[in-house]
Amino acid sequence: MQEEAREENIGIFDSGIGGVTVLREIIKVLPNENYIYYSDSKNNPYGDKTKEEIIERCKEIFRFLLERKCKAVVIACNTASAVASSYLREKYKNIPIIAIEPAYKMVHDYSYDKETLVMATKGTIESEKFNLLYHKYDNHKTTLLECVGLADVIEEGNEDKIKNYLEKNIGEYKGKVENVVLGCTHYPLVQKEIGQVLGKNVRFFNGASRLAVHLKDVLEEKNLISEKQEQGKIEFIDSLAKKEKEERFYKFLKEEKL
């Protein structure tokens, strides 16, 4: 009976609406699933929180998603993934947990010899999980940039603030980097603006598409793929119940290209 209670939804959570960039890729390969997206605006940002604080938030969100009959959970926040995924997998061994991570390995695979800028939160860059990944695939031409506050500015949605932030914080790298790793799921929402600052020849990497394929593989392996043929439903929940967040979430979800 317990397994049957989890057969309805796939849960996805992030510190805000940035994880919509992950959900868009997932829907491309799993269009018939039902999704519950949890945006934790009340506790955003995660990047400057302690490890203990992040794990506690993830535990609470995870319990909520399981109560809503989620058969699998996607951590669509790089900071939460880096800090809490191991803990959650140990605690919930019977639930598939798929966690996003910065696509630094993709640089190693496809553009190894190019100057690279990794944009991420402080929490991600300082995490043990990311450092293991970074040192394993280091191309020795990489700059790690803690983009403190960028996720907040993107979450707010003020275009002038976004432009000013990017010009101030990444303008010095214009013409100096060819690869940019978007190490926070919020950042693809302003990929166009980042490209305008850094130059048109920049190549972007993020892990959302690979995560989507991996999720499908895991669900197929565990025989958890939905058998219905119609388009799945999407439910958005924000911890502050902000209507404007919901409106922006669905706006981004419908856009052809972020």
C-alpha cells in the first residue's frame, strides 16, 4: 500500500523559481508525468545558509512532497544538491532522488582546452561535492566565481538590477572566457543577459538536460513511468504563496527558449 501511495507525482524543489529551467527539460522527455514544484521563497537564498540550515529545509520539503504522493524527487537547486543530497539519499533509501549539479564535467567532455568561468553560489562552490567534481575534471583554465546575491536578483525579476549586477560582477571577464558553467538553476533564466555582457561567442553549460535523461532512466529501471497517454499536470507551490512567483513560473515554463 505504501508503494501505491507514491505512484502519482514527481516532486521538484528549489529555493525559488529557478528550477523551472530543470522542469522544462524534464517535461521534454517525460511529458505524461504529473509534477509538484515547490518553490521555497520564504527561505531563499540557500547559498548563504549553513549546511545544517539547508539540510533542515530539505528535510521539511521532502516530507511535504512524500505526503503529496511523490514517487521520485528532483533536487533542482545546486546548493541543496551539493549540501543535502547524500543525507537525503541515506535517509530515504526507497525513493529515487535525482540531484542537479554544475555541468563542469561537460566542459571536460566537450570544450576542455578553453578558458572557463563557473558561476555558482557560495554554498555550491564551497561544498565538498562540487570540489570533488572540480578537482577530478579541472582543466586548469577555470575561474570559480561566487555570484553572491544573483539568484535573489533573478528571483526579484527587475531587469535593470539584473543588468547592473552582471555588468558589475562579470564584466571583467568579457572576451576572456569561452565556456560558462551556469552552476545555479536560476542562472539560465538570464543566459541571454549573461551572453550580452561576456560576448556572443561564449558557450554555456548547465546540467538540466542530462538530469532529465537520467531521471527517465531511473524511473524506467524501477518501473515507475506513468502509463497514461495524456499530458501531465503541473502544480506550483510557493512557501510564501506569492502570486507573482506563480505567474513568473508559468511564464518561464511556457517560453520556447530560456
